[in-house]
Amino acid sequence: MAGSEQWVLVEMAQAVYEAPAYHLLLEVFLIICIIRLLFFSKSYRPLDRTQLTEAEEEELIREWQPEPLVPANPSPPYLKYHVVSGAAGKFVTVDNRECLNLSSLNFLGFLESPRIKAAALSSLRKYGVGTCGPRGFYGTFDVHLELEMKLASMMATQEAIIYAYGPSAISSAIPAYAKRGDVVFADMAVSLPLQQGLSASRSNIRWFRHNDLDHLETLLKEQAAEDKKNPKKARVVRRFVLVEGIYLNTGNVCPLPELVQLKYRYKFRIFLEESLSFGVLGDTGRGLTEHFGINVEDVDFICSTMENSLATIGGFCCGRSFVIDHQRLSGQGYCFSASLPPLLTVAALEALVMMEEKPEMFKELREQCRLLYDSVQGIPGLTVGGNPVSPVLHIRLAEPSQSRERDMATLEAIIESCAQEGVAVTLARCIEKDEVFPPPPSIRLAVNVELTQGEIHRAAVVLRSAASHHLLE
Amino acid sequence: MNVGVAHSSPNPNSGVMNSRGTWLAYAITVGSLHAVLISMPFLSIGLAWTLTNVFHNLAMYVLLHMVKGTPFITPDQGKARLLTYWEQIDHGMQYTTSRKFLTVTPIILYFLASFYTKYEPQHFAVNTVSLMSVLVPKLPQFDRVRIFGINKY
């Protein structure tokens, strides 16, 4: 045995002697490479080679504004509060004056409903106040599951998911699906939580002019042309369109039927945010899809806050199970925030039950919206922004000055006169430095279903007289 | 999946080869592949070594230089979606310890295969081509390079 082993070794050694030169040279070269790699190389980070296009470079150069070393004082309006005492229902006590409330987004009047309050109080006695945990860590209560099932069945979708804070619903939902390299076509008038969701998603945003589907189609055609030039890239790029049902910043309604047609022609997913249209539009308050008679499956998900019509805290997102289930692990606001307190969940449940019991309230609400819209038309010096069916209207100056502060001061003066006459309206607030396209200053009117026709007329008259007092002098 | 959220590295792929035991596991895997091949009676020793070398390099090429992205969703919104695993190691830093280890192992296997095939030219051709296919993509000059747009998206 030992002999044959040695014999094999001798054979091996002989093979090395008789090895071809090129092979041995290669091995020596590889040994030198190893030595160089192990002993004579230092780790370093290569420079980031992201290439910016000319247009992007120009835009970055143009956008750059040097910030002052010492920031200027915050503008006074933020320091001048109108203090509300008591509940802000149909009547609100502002600065110790009781006024008719046309500022709160309490469309269905649930804020002061005794039935909802009773349900919330009984659940407070049962569950306590908070949940002390996110949904994944002992924060899921039976009422959460109940509310999710009820919302899903009401919206005729497969599944719904609840968030504990309204704006975090949409700002968590968008980055759960849209990632780097994806393209989102967004309306220019989307509100701040949607803009925050878009920037958190790190995708390429293409803004299209507000409610201008022709502009959207132009952008889609450009995208299609790019895709044709680079089909391999197009196969991995996801395309989305983000719209609101009724826009908070303008009061206009999104033309959903045409958008769905565009969807099937240009192949993108629709993200519909229905904060103002849920519980407002449609025969049973299901929102924009019911209003236009569109199959809810044509929209990829519907997101809304429960803080407007349902008069509680929180938000939800509903759609197909395949879509919504993804947010249970990828929705940052769902996984990493404490869940909705049970008393607020029960308030939402009760509100949904009340919506189901009395579907006439939506028709009433729409009639009042129409009435307010008609009543505020033709005020000299002011224009009305919004749709007759929208519960939110924006009153803007017909001839805005160049200075935003001056316009806001004018509108504040009008609001102050209205408050003196007993009608509480508000300036549409926005954080100018955070908004991508800050909307022009406006007074935002909100309709409440509990308002009577007389009260709506009176509010319009008060607004007219306040405007004539401040604008025609 | 909520990976990489509890500590500083948003892409866990970058630190796998630095973890305790991965080098040993790698060596054991290659060793067991070779053990299986060498125990086949119909394969000569030289052929078994060449096949070990080729299978190892093939697996290395596919896993390190062909497959892109991560098998999980990362909290950085898909920064590594178009990067191969080799490009993700240590967040793109070149010449780190793990990269040196992964560069040296195919060369060692090549030396062993060359020795046990007695430097025959047919085995030389196959082994050298296989080695080059796995060494060239590891050069820093080839970081994030896609030739002819293959495997770019």
C-alpha cells in the first residue's frame, strides 16, 4: 500500500515537472495576484457613479436657495391662534364667541353624536384608553378586526387595513408599493400627506396639472415612448397614478371614469385617496367609485382618513387582499406605530352603522353643498373654487396681490368680520415650505349635514357683507 | 419583511459574509461537493477535481454575479434592486476581507484542480475559462458594469 501511495505521489511530482510552461506561468501570475490582494490592497469606497441628466443638473442648480444662517422669525399668523373652547360641532365657541361652524370637516355631523359618544364611553370602560402597542405586538384588539371587516364589506373590497393616524395611512401606503426606479404620476394639487408619501417612496414623480387628464396623457405618452426605447427597463418599472377623490386644496372632483380608461390604455395602477369623498359621495357614502358607478376593483387601492366624515381618528386603506395584505408588513405606519385606541375604533364602527341606517344623509349633504356653492357665487372680489357636489369650497381673492402675506391678511380680516357676525370660517392652512406647489391663499368652507338651509343662506350673506366691507374700500 | 430595521445596516445582504461561521460553512459546502464527486467511481480523480472547480465557479457566478436585488424588502426603498450580490457586499466597498476571501477561494480551487489533473491541457482549458468567468467580475473596474446591457434591469 505504502509503495502505491508513494508511486502516486511520484507521479504527481513528475506531472509538476512536466507541466506546460504557460500553465505554470499562469499559476505564478495568480500567486502574485493573491499576494498583492492580501497584503498590498486597502479597502476603499468607490465614488458614487450616479449620473444626472443635463435637465436634472440644471434643475438642481436652479432650485438651490442658500438658507440664511439665522432663520427669519416665523410668520405671525402661526402665533395668532383662534382659541376654541368646547366641542367643535355645528356651533363652535371661538375666542369666546359662539359661531356657526363652517370650518370643521365634520361633514356628517358625527362629532357631537350622543350615540357615538355613548359607544365610545362604554368601550373606554371596557378597554381603557390606549392599546400600548403596534398591531404586531399585542396591539390588535377584536374591535380592530371588526372595523377592518366592516370597512371591507362596506366598500365591497376583499380587505381593509386600519392606521392609527389619518395622514399616516396614505403616507405609509404609497412607499409600500412604489420604490426607487418606479414612476408615479401625481396631481399637482395633492395634499401634504400624499406629497410626504411620494417623497418617502424615492420614486420618480411626474406631476400633472390639476385635474388635467390631457396633460397626464401627454406624460403617459412620453413615458410610453421611453419604454419603447428601453423595453428591458420598462419591464421592471412600475407605474402609478395618485389622485384624490375630492381635493382638499381645491375642492375639485377627480374625473375617475376617464382615468380608468387611461389606466387600461396605458397600463398603470391607480391610487385613490378618498379623505374628503368617503362618507360624502355616492348613494350610500362609498365614495367616488359609487358616485361614478365604477367597479371598485378598477382602482388598485382606496385610502382615506376616518377623521372627516367618520369624526374619529385614524385612516384606512382597502382593496384586494393581495394588495392590502402587503401593507401589514410593509406599511411603516402600521408596523411601527401604536394601533388605534379601541374607543376611537368603536366610534368609527358606530359611525359606519349610522351611515348604513340612514343613507338619506348623503343626499341631504349633497343638496346642502349645492346650496352653499350657489349661495357664494357672484360675490364681488372673490372667486369660488370647488365642485357643486364637494363639501369643501375654497374662496379666493379674484385679484390676488403679488404678496402672499398681504392676501392672507386680507382674508383673515374677512374671517374676523364673519366671526363677529357669528359665522366661523377658516383660512386653508398649509406649511408653505413643505408643500411642493403651495396653493394660493383661500378661505375654506366646509359643509355640515346638520346645517339648515337658512343657516347656509345666512353664512353666505355674512361672507358677502364681510367681503364687500374689506374688498371694495 | 421588516429586515434591517433594528440596526444600522438597511441591507442585511451586505454583512452576510462577515457573519460568524459563514466562511467555515462555505468551506464545508465546497468540501462536501468535492466529497460527493470524488466518491463517484466512474469519475477519475482529475475529472472529479475539474468538475468541483466548474460547479463551484458556476454556482459562484450565478449567485454572486447574476442574481440581482435582495430576497426580502429592504427599508431603503429598493436601493439594491439592480445590484448583484457581489456589488452589495459591504455596501460597495472594495477590497474588504470578505471580498478577498471570495476572490482567493476559486484560485485555491484552481491550483488544486490543476495539480490533481496533472496539468493536462484539456483540463487546463476548462478550468481556466471557468476561473476567468468568476475572477473578472470581481475586479473593481467591473463594479456595476453590464456588458452589452445584459442583466442590466
